Amino acid sequence: MFSKRLALSLNNASRLIVGRPSVTLLLSQQRAFTTSSIVFKGGLTSVPQPTSEYPDFETFLRKIGRDAHDTADTFESWDHFMTITSAEMKEKGIDTRLRRYIIDNRFKFSQGETPKEIKRGKKSWGGERKRKENMSVFLRTQRNQHRSKMEENKKAIDAKLNIEY
């Protein structure tokens, strides 16, 4: 009363599935790929070589901007700069925003793109959450300053004309 069927897994290796109406038993086989964990950890990646435009990591950091060149003393060589992990950069004291920026530009360089400086954006009116409050405070102070200037001008004109109220 057992029905047998043959199923293909994602890696096209066949597995035997023995099933009954309420129970399905999967007889698995050993993993076919043993090097995938090394590849995912980055062990088999190659380090891109310096170019004439980027001969060393100090020049690289200077050209990507955001004061990344201040962190140049934390790197020993081009190979160290291209292979250091985010956790190791954190241990050396590079803050998160700059660390992510350096890693992103380093990845672009390894993919053949030319890294370039991307200026940090500035929030307008203090950001999206505080925009209404900050705009209303700003406009209120502008109106009050305008009123006080108008009153001063009116008093100055009245003083010139010797008009009293």
C-alpha cells in the first residue's frame, strides 16, 4: 500500500520519497557541494589590484571623500584594506556610517566601477517627522520679527512727523 515516487531537489540530485497518505518520509543524501561555505565567507575572492588612478589605499580614501582619509592609519597595505571586514574596522574605531561608506566604495571598485565622492545629504526642516513643527515655529518667528519691524518703522515715522496717539 506504499506509493513510491522520485523527486528532484533544487540542485537536481534525486531523492527518494516514500509516502503514505498521512506520513511522508524523505530519505536525504549528503550535501553535494563542500566549497560553498568557503565561498560565502569570502575565502575564495580575489583582491583587485591598484590602478594608476588609485595607486594606494590613501589615495582611494582621499578620493571617496567624507574625511575617509583620516582613517588611513588603521590600514596596513592595499591587501589589508581590501580584505578587512566590517567587524575588524569597528574594532579599530571607525564609526558605522563611514565604515559602510568605505565598504560600499570598495565593493564598487572590485566590480570595476570608479568610486566617487557622494556628499552626505542634509535634512530640510529637521527631517520628515519634525517638518510641520519646525516650519510653524520658523514662520511664527518670521511673522513676529516682521510685526516688530513694522511697529518700529511706524514709531520712527510718527516721531519724525510729531504725531502722538
